[in-house]
Amino acid sequence: MRTWTPQKIRALKGARRFAAVTCYDATSAAIVEALGPDALPLVLVGDSLGMIMQGHDSPLPVTMDAMVYHTQCVGRALRTAFLLADLPFGAYQVSDEEGLRNALRLVKEGGADGVKLEGGERVVPLVRRLVEAGVPVCGHLGLTPQSCLAMGGFKVQGRDPQAAERLLRDARALEAAGCFALVAEGVPAALGGRLAAELAIPVVGIGAGPGTDGQILVWQDLLGLTQGRVPKFVRRFGALGDAATAALTAYAAAVADGTFPAEGETYA
């Protein structure tokens, strides 16, 4: 069992703001692990891997097999942070029984410590079943990427008062059903702060303003590895993409001019 548990993450509410990241492979997870036990309490294997790792334009094509595989990869290197994994599109929309079966698979086969799913009151019965089965659940409201077709793209949610109240109602229902945390994505900053103020569970924001209990960003986005445009809410805390380009350019030049491999890099 990893160091961070749902109980410890809930205890961060009001104590300190915390950072979380997505991870999709063992190398990234090992870097998180090297930061120490308290730096990043939560790591998410998100279905965003469909865009980041697989090159799709949405998370919709991601399969359960892919989620299990990437969760296994991250779990092999992660020892302290709570390992959360997304239930992908199609894994829980058909029936609660199928959702329960797929969530158990993420835990049993993937090694996840808990699952995240999108939706409000409509997923409350499934959340209750998962919690009763012993599976920690994190909710996800606001800009829910699995609903990108219905939303007409990746658009900010909760801008008008009616939509904001509906989102707050959904959040309260998820909390009452047993969610230990909630991800709020792509909502106005005032609404993100209100969610954090009104819920007793931690609200982790991504494009939800500074008033949430924590923040989460995609690994490649925050490190500057993502090519092209990134969402407005992303801050690039590094320029690893530029560094990688420079390193690869130097490598190709060294091979071309014969300086690599050198004598110390060969076997007698």
C-alpha cells in the first residue's frame, strides 16, 4: 500500500494546498518518486493519454486495456503518491454493473488505488456501489472531456448562474455519495473557489482558478514537452521540449562527424 491514502488526502483540506500531476509511464513516475513523499500526494493516470501518448484529438478512443496497461506502468515505480486512474469513455456508461466491473479491474489488474469518473447526479448510484465495494472514488465536474461531442468541444462550463448552481448541486451529490475528492476542470475562477468553500472534500482544480484546494496539470504540458498550442490555464514550468530538440540535434551532429561514439564509449 502506498503512503498517501484517501484519508490523508482529505485531511489536506484546509491544511495546505497541494499539487498533483498526470503520469503515463514508469520513467515519469520514478521522477515523481524522487521528489520525496510529500511533494505530489496524488498522481493521475488520465484518459488524456489518448491525446498525449496516442495522438488522438480526444480521450474517447482510449480503451480499458490501455488504461490498465498505463496504470501498471506507473504503479511499478510509484511508492508514495496515491495512484488514481480514469475510467475511460464507454467503461461505465452502459450500466453500473459494467462500471463496477471495470473499476475493479483497474484496481486488481492495474494496481490503481482509486478511480476517477466524470458526471454528476447521474453517476451517483455507481459512486455509491464503488464505495460500498471498497473502491475510493474521485469525481470530475465542469469541462468533462468525455462529453466533448455533446459540449461541442472543450469549452468552459458553469458560466451562467443556472449552470453554476447545477454544477454545485452535482458536486454536493458526489460528496454525499462518498467521493473522497473532486476534480473541477474548465470553470470560472469564482465557481472553483465556491466549490472548494462549500465542499468538505478537497477540490482539485485544472483551469478552475486559484481558490481550489489543489491543482493538477498534465505532465507534458507543465514541463514544456507539448508541441503546439496548450490550454490557457497551462503554465509551462520547464522547457524540456527545447532541451530535447537541442540534445537530439547535438546527437545527430556527433554521429555525422564521427565524434560519437568515442573511445571511452566502446568495448575492447
